[in-house]
Amino acid sequence: MISFLQCNPITRAIIISLLIAAFTGLLFLLIIRWTSKRRPCSCLIPALLVLTVGIIWGALIDAQNNFDLGLSLSFIGEWLGNLPWVLHVLLLLVSGIYCGFGFWRERIIAKREITRDSIREALDNLPRGLCFSDGKGIPLLTNRRMYQLAEEATGRLCRNAEEMWQGLSELEGQKGIERLNKENTPTFRWTDGNVWQFYRTELTLQNRRYIQTTATDITRLYTLTEELEKNNAALDKQYKRLKNLLNEIVQITQEEAILASKVKIHKELGECLLAARRYLILKQPEKGIFELFQQWQEVIRFMESTLKEEKKTSDYAMRELIEAAEALGCTIIFEGSTQEDAGHYPILKNAIREAMTNAIRHAGANELTVHMDIEDNTLYAVMKDNGNRLITSISEGSGLSTLRSRIEQAGGNMEIRCGGGVELHIKLPVKEVS
């Protein structure tokens, strides 16, 4: 069988080139396994193959050079050079198969196992910035996003987490970057319109102190917060307009009723006075004394009835309140009493108005139930809405605070309960509110 040295120069050059390629591939595989800190046995076979291929490659080059120059060959060179070329090809085939299988297996391991490289790659692919450092601020693990944000904001690389945080805390804005708050969580609007918030926290692991610094893109959250503030401001204006409208409805109704009574009294009383003047002074009676007396009796009865009607102006106001509520899409239902009964109590009327406006504004209710009982000269009233929003607590504004003050001054009390809808409980002495 033809040995390596008996082959033509081209064949020998090809075999030596393939040995160089096999040596390079095995060396890279050995380096990968060694740097990944695998078990020593996983590095043994590629190390032996690297050593074997390297020795054969060097010996064959030396033997070929001496053989071509007609010089004497070394023992190893002569022995390896006289081996059949098929054995060298077989070694190349084994090395190539092992090297290819080794690289394929390393790729599978990199995808399935958690390694330092996989952790680094995962952190670099995070949409947020992240930096872990020791207690002195020396970065231990920092992803690409944090490096980029820190450099754009402070103009310096993130070589120390403590210095980076100090720079962010003192930064007022530069290069088109706008600071949005002065709190302990620096928030900036970047030149591209995105809003980034930086946060710092301390971690303790195995009695060692670490610092975690994060940067989060809160653009959508910040935009929604601004929209919510605008909507709240609009709702406050709408609430004030609604409250003023209800107050004006009650006031206008009362004033219209009083004005109508005054006009009618003025007319009837004026006619009686003129008739009496003609009868007593001018001696020009249009009516007899009996008819004049009847006319005065009718005016007196009308004035008495008008005084009684003035006590019922709150009844009309209650009716207007109910109509205003229906115009806003809310129905007021009375249980245990009627709206006429409720109209006799001004404080109760104010309570119904306040409960109705709050139910429409905060709970999205379309129905308000008013249950009213009178026991032992005490008025008990419960107002409950059917709101579709979960409300766990109520912060009393000016309306509820004023209502509570009036109730307490009248000798009663008010209680607000939340759960399955908001309930307003009122207790008042009847003699104080009628």
C-alpha cells in the first residue's frame, strides 16, 4: 500500500492542509469546553485529538521537507511518513466527525442549558435597562440597554453604578433630554419622545450587599396618567356645573312660586283696598257692604292658603330635583314614603341631591333608592345607588362635609357605607327638620 511519502506532492499538500484544518477545529472545540467550565472528562478527548493531530502534522511536514531535500529523516518522521496514506485520511475523517458532532452538541447545550453566555444574551435582549453592582458600585452585570441610556443621559460610560445614579439624580436635562420630576425615581423624556424612569434598590444575598439599578420605559403609563388627570379635571368641572344646576333649579322653582303668590296677593288685595276706599272715603260704592265683606274674606282665605303653600315650596323643589335627575339618566325611587313626604324635610332633600350627583359621577348609577321611616319622632333615611363600579372607600368632599355639618347641627348623624353599592344613612329628629 502506498505510504504518505510515496504520494505525489499535491496529495501530500492536501493531507497536510486537512490536518491543519482538523487541528484548528479541535483546538476551538477544546477552548469552548474549557471556558464553559465543563467537566474535565469532556475536555480530555479533544485535548488528545489536538495533541495527536498536532504531532502528526508537525512530523509529516518535517519528514516531507527532509525527503524532498534528500536529508535523513527523524525517527518519528520516518515512521509516520511510511505509514499508509489511508491511515492519515482515516484520522482526518475521525477528527472531522468528532469536531462537527462536538460543535453541534455545544450549540444544543447553549440553547437548552443556562450558562453565563445565555444569561448575558437574555439580559441584553431585555427591553429595560438593568445593572447589578456590589456595595461599592462596581458593575457586576450590566446589559446593553443600561449602557446606552446611561451614556446618553450623563455623557459617561457606566463604570460605577453609584456615580451613574448620582449623575442621574442631579441631572436636570441635556441634549434634548427633559427631566419630568424631582423625586427619588428620576424620570426623563428622551429625544425620541419615550419616557424612561430609573429606580434603585438594595439586595442582600448570602450576607453580601448588592445594588440593582433599573430603567423602565413608562411612555404609555405616563401618557395614560396625563390623560387621566385631564379627564378628572373635566369631571370636576362637570360635577360643579351639575351641582350648580341642581341648586339653581331648586332656587328658581322657589322664587317662581313666591313671585306668583306675591303677584296674586297684590292683585286681590289691591282690588279690595280700592273697593273699600271708594266705599268709605269717596262714598262711591260699587258693591254693597255685604259683597265687600265677602271679598275681604276671600282675600284672607287666599292669603292663609298662600302661607300654607309657602311651606310646600320644597315639595315643588323635590319634584324639580327628580325631573333633573331623570334628565341626567337617573331615576329616584322612594320606599316607605313618597316624594311629597320627603319634600317636607329640607335637609333630606339636600342629602338626596348630594347622593344623586355622587352616584351619577363616581358610580355610573342610573337608579337611586330612598328608603324613609319615622319612628319615635326620628327620621331614618337610607339612600343607595345601583352603581356598576366597585367603590371601597369614600373621601368626603365639600358637598358631603357640608351635609354632615348641617345634620350634626340639627342633632342627627350621617354614615357612609361601601359594599355592593354606596349607602348614605341619615338619622334626624323630626322636630328639627320639618
